[in-house]
Amino acid sequence: MNKKLNDIDDLFSKHSRRGDQRLFAKKYDEAIEDYNKAIELKPDYAPIYSIRGYAYRIKGEFESAIKDYTKLIELRPNNADAYCDRGIAYSKNGEFERAIQDFNKAIELKPSFADVYNGRGLTYLQMNQVDLAIKDYNTAIQLRPDFAKAYNNRGIAYREKGEFDQTIDDTTKAIELSPNSSHTYSNRGNAYVKKGLSNLAIKDYNKAIQLNPELAEAYCNRGVAYEHTGEFERAIED
């Protein structure tokens, strides 16, 4: 009996470790195969559902991710991270009300959880409830002053309100905290365009493209900025 249990433990460890390695290598399908085998061996081991759910979420398979997070919540009903992760999956799947419910539950369980406020803020922004989004980003930043994503997201929310100076301030702070985020440079560039500062915008789009040559929005927006500066050939190229 002990030998059989040891064999199960060894096989479980093998598949879970290899799944983690494949996940890190962005081999998501292979990682999920390993996690499937690990779950067959230990179906009540809660953390594996969180990891497989993350892999599904990265792949854009949100329904599968939601199922895994739901199973995790069944096994660990007071796990704030599980509610947060399921909330993100619901939000990505366009189920905003369910996402808000999960974020609220996560906050109830863990009031100082900055990621939850950021996630709920993103969902409010998608629901066009911009002021509620900003309020959540404020809380996230208060809880974690070095939270670059929250600054960037708050900047996007301010842009929706037409408060472009605030957008520039927030995205600049986000860049100070996380200087390799292509999306943040692109977002600040968008605000510069709105302010009529197309030359500064082009510099930001250049940096965004340098960091991520496949960032289509940066090429498109740089093309618009080139039009504003009269550089029409460059605009056409972008």
C-alpha cells in the first residue's frame, strides 16, 4: 500500500513539475496535458487547478479556466486568490457582473488585496463605469505604491474622461516603475497625440515597437502621429 502511494506521489510530482517547466516555456498545451495527468492522480489537490486555470486563461480558453477556478473554490472556499482569478476569467469572457461578484468576495476575504482592486477596476472600465474604475485604481495604488499596472490602467481611465494630463502623469509613473512595458509607452503616446504633441508621441511609439515589434496598435497609432507631423510616407509604411 505504501509503495503504491509513493508511486502516485512520484508520478504526480513528475507531471506537475514538468507542467510548470512547460508553462514557463510557454508550451501551454503540453503543460495542460501534464496537469491533466497530475489531476487524475490527485483530484483533490487544490493548487493544481489554479495553475491549470492560469494556463487555460493565457490560451484564451476562459470557460475551461472558470471551471478550474470553480473547482479550486469548492476545495478551498476561503481562498481570495481563487475568487480573484475566476473574476479575471469572467471579465475576459465578457461576464462582467459575475466578475464583479467574485472580486467583491475576494475583497471580503482579503481587504488589502491590491490585485483585486486592479482587476475590478479593469472590469468597471469595460462596463464604462469610469469613476468606479478610478476609485479602485486609487485603492490599489494606496495599498501598493509601486503597482505599475494600476498606474497605467488609471491613466487609461483618465484618458476616457478626456483628462490627458493625468494620463501622462500616470503612464510616466508606470514607466518609471516598469520601464519595459510596451503597452504603457503606447498608452502615453496616445495621450500625447490627444494633446497635439505628436513628436513626443512618435518617440513613445518607437520605444513601444522597440520593446515589442509585434505590437500592432503602436504601428497604427504612430502612423496617425506621422500624419499629424506631415510625414505621410512614413504614415503609409506604418
